[in-house]
Amino acid sequence: MRSDLIKSGFDKAPHRSLLKATGVIKSDEDFKKPFIGVCNSYIDLIPGHVHLQEFGRIVKEVVREAGGVPFEFNTIGVDDGIAMGHIGMRYSLASRELIADSVETVAEAHRLDGLVCITNCDKIVPGMLMAAARINIPVIFISGGPMKAGKTSTGEKSDLISVFEGVGKFQTGEINETQLKELENVSCPTCGSCSGMFTANSMNCLMEALGMALPGNGSILAVDPKRHELARAAAKQILYLVENDIKPSDIISRESFRNAFALDMAMGGSTNTILHSLAIALEAGFEFDLHELNEIADKVPYICKVSPASKTVHMEDVDAAGGISAILKELSKLDGILDLSQLTVTGKTLGENIKDAIVKDRKVIRSIEDPYSQKGGLAVLFGNIAPEGAVVKTGAVAPQMLVHRGPARIYESQEKALLGIYAKDVQSGDVVIIRYEGPSGGPGMPEMLSPTSAIMGMGLGDKVALITDGRFSGGTRGACIGHVSPEAAAGGPIAAVREGDIISIDIPNKKLNVELTEEEINERLEMLPPFEPKIKKGYLSRYAQMVTSASKGAVLSLEKQKQYRKELL
């Protein structure tokens, strides 16, 4: 066992003495058992994590019953909704790397034999999975589960996005202060990750398809007793994985990632899943080309439309309709979409996991013969604004905005854009461009949920497009194109666009262009002053120096830091 390095032999007497001092070691017999890390992300500030302390207790109890010795430790978390619209959002994506590094540090320093990762919200899932791929010891994931959708006094379902969009409606006078307060009070009624197909739930669903979590991980509600049963099953299963030496490298592969992306396309997941998956794949030792994602999207039908793409379907409805296994079972009817031979943490293949799944509600999970569209719910666009790609959630775009041509309205920050939108500077037909908000320029590639929700709330959601080198919340809907690469701070062409330039968007053909010649773009870029970093101290300053392009997963790179410092000289 790996843990023998800290517990076996006469020379490890000091180590054993310290371990006994923790109170976790009950007798010397425990030194003969595998040491299992219980990597929790409990934090009072995040509704998706506030209940995870109980999960840790359950997992530790079952690990000990199953013959292991559990050691719980915690990592950090950021609530994207609470961090939204201010400097706090710049720390969200950057926290992913801290989470990965912290999990790696504890597991490697203490030579743990296996890990149960208790996750839920946005950056915690990819951060922990990046660490799992990096350290490559037996690992299983269990999420805290989604929250229930809310319900207003009129009987309409609501969620966090309803509140964000309610702010815009209040600004225009469509709703009054009492109605906005009601949305605030009812839209997040329980603990759990926000109730739609937003980033947290998208990632938790993908974990099933990838094979790193048990069936049910993505859809069973946080308040459903079945969620605790799933935690118990995961805790028991980690001992099986350790005993059989089944590691992430046995599960995470190009083929299993293609399975995960197929599910992503079928459900129209968050655009952030692409960013995180690129980063996880790099940790697992391979790269994904963004063109490959379009190839998958072109083959996978969009069969499950969940909020924000739907106003009536939330994760609780997906669970009642059969869950992720039922969606995968439906996709398995198509040739060449899923590789059902891929191993999963159940010890069985993906095909074995889903063989008995059935669709219980065709209004929620459509058949492959009757999809919402023949192509998947995400796409990567390319063109002279985004030569390295840009991402859009096609399933949440109004049909009339799939092809659009309009004048650019330029904003150099999210805050300025929000002021412009509320001041009604943005008109029907415009293309809002928010730039210098990329991984390095932001820094931290902040999400643009506040401006996109303002656009929706003010009735412009099917009349205005928004393009940014920043990110979007998984709750964003509308013609919102993000992750534009290269970013403006790196001298990307998006920095050359000027007020009033005509922008051409063609989502079906995956094109994004400004109506300028290559020579005009290059001339404008040469005239730009060097980018001045917005933050010059602390973690975000270091992050800005080291982070790569969104098209590469926005991971940290020493080569990028060397280039950054060279440019400063």
C-alpha cells in the first residue's frame, strides 16, 4: 500500500505516534488497513455545500465499516452566484487550480491509498478531478446533489436565474419590488447546487458518463434520502477500487471523454464544461481539439432541454424521468456515439451501468427520433474574431438569433457593460462586446451572468447578442458567445473591434466574424498600447501571469509566465 510509507517499519514509529494523536487510529490493527482520504468541500457560504458535513460523516462511517481508515480533509470553494458581478468573480475560475493543488498536496504528502471526493458546485468538481488525474490513485466522486426548483405564488417554477433576470425586469418596471422580493425568497428553496443545467449540475452529470461517479450522481436531489444512500455506496466502492487498483488512468480516456461530451451535447450543458474538460484532459495526458467537439455536436441530437433552456424542466424532473442513465441509454441507440466498453468506478462498463435504464417521461427526455434538434446543444465558433474558437450554448439561443448581423457596442469591462445596458444604450439588433475579461485580462475570466440576465430581463434576449473573452454562467441563455480566443489582453482580434463595426454571427455554420479585412485588423492591433494588468499583487497577479488561453483550458503554465515576464522587460 502507498500508505506503508507513513506507517510500516520501525523507522515509522514517529509517524505512527502522530497518527495515533489524531484519534482516528483506534488500534495498531488500523495500520494494516488502507488509508482513505475523504476530500470534502463543506463550506457555510455555498448552498450546494452547506450540507456536505453530513456527507463526510456518512462516508467516514462506511469506509471504516468496509475495512478502511478514513481521514477527512477539506478544500476551498467559491459560490459563483454570490461572487457574481464584482471583483469576487475573478477568483472563481482561479480557485480551480488552488483546489487541484490542495487535493494533490494532502494526498501526496500523506501517501493516501484512495480518495472519496465530496463535490458539488462549479470549480470544485473539475478542480478535484484534475487532482485525481494528476495523482492517479483510486478515486470516486460523490456530489451533494441539485436543489429543488422554486415555485412562485402564481405556480410558476423559478430558480436562481429567475432572480437575476428579475433584477432586469424590475429595472424596466415589468415587475415591482414585492414581486422581486418573492423571487428572492422562493427561488432557492433547499440546499444543493442550483436547480438547472448550470455548470455544477452539468459537471456532476458528466461525471457519470465519464465513469468517475456512480449512476445517480448527476440528478438525485440533495434533499432526497437516495442521495445519502449514494454516498454510502460510494464510500463502500472506494475499498473495491483500492483492492483492485482501479485508478483514474483506467477510466479517464479519450473515449470516455467523448462519452461525456456526447451527454453534454444531448443536454445542452454549460459552456464551462468545455473549458474544464480541456483542463482535465491535459492532466490525464491528452489534448482535445475544439474542432473535435463540433464533430461530436454534429452527430448527437439535443434530447433533454433543462433550465435555462427550458422554463419548466429542472434536475428534479430529469431524475424522475430516469436520470442520466436513461439519457445515455437513449444515445446508445445511435451507432458510433458512445463507447459502452469504457470502465467506470462501478467496476463495470458504461454499457453495463445503463443496460436496465428506461425513460419514464418523454416530455423530459425525448427519443432520438424526436429531438429538439438534430445537433447538440453546444457549439464552438471560429472566425476572424475568434481564430482559436469561441463557445455558445446553442440550445438556449432563440431561433431568430442563430444567424445575426449587427453593430458592435464595445465595453472594456463587465461593470461598464452593465451600466450601459441599464442606461438603455444597448438597442435591438446590437452586438454587445465585453472584452479584456479573459483568463489573463480579467484576470480570472469572470462570468457575465449579470449583463446577460439584464439583457433578458429588459426584453432584449431575442434581439441582442453578446460576445466576450470572459465566461458565462451555466445559467446564461440567449445569443451569448464566450471564451473568445485569443483574448484581448493577449492581443487577440477581439481587441481590434471598434464601436459600430458590423459583427456577423452564423451559429449553424459555426462562424463568428467582424466585417473587416485581415489587414485592417492587424493595423488596428499594432496601434494598441500594451495591456496593463488590472491586479498587480496577490494570487490573481500570479494567476494572470501563468494562465493560458481558454482554448487550452485556462490552465497554469510556466512557459506562459516566462513569456509574460519577457514582455514586461
